[in-house]
Amino acid sequence: MAGGRITKRTVDALKAAKSDYVRWDGDLKGFGVRVRPSGAKSFVAVYRTGGETPLFEKLRSEPSAS
């Protein structure tokens, strides 16, 4: 799901679901926030290193909402 820029307000508003999902930044290609069913949030980036296979890297975790 792509949208506008990811801000603190955007991250705070993300709610846990039954499965993982990623909220992609609409301005910065490949950057997003992964939300786990536990409510834990991680900033992630998808990038390529010359090959065809994209790499998915966790950048930082936020405390869970519980």
C-alpha cells in the first residue's frame, strides 16, 4: 500500500492486523514501515545491489504498542 510521506503521525496511526503488512512511503521509493501482528513496527528498505533480486533490510525497530 503506497501513500504520502511517512511521518511520526503516520507511524503512530498504523494499527496491528492479523498478518504483517508494510506501509510504503509515496515519496521515497523502497522505504516503508512493517507492522507486525504484535503491534511492533520496523522501518524497512528494499534495494538492489546490481542483481535482479531485491534485498529487504530492517533499519530500526520501534517499541510495540502493547
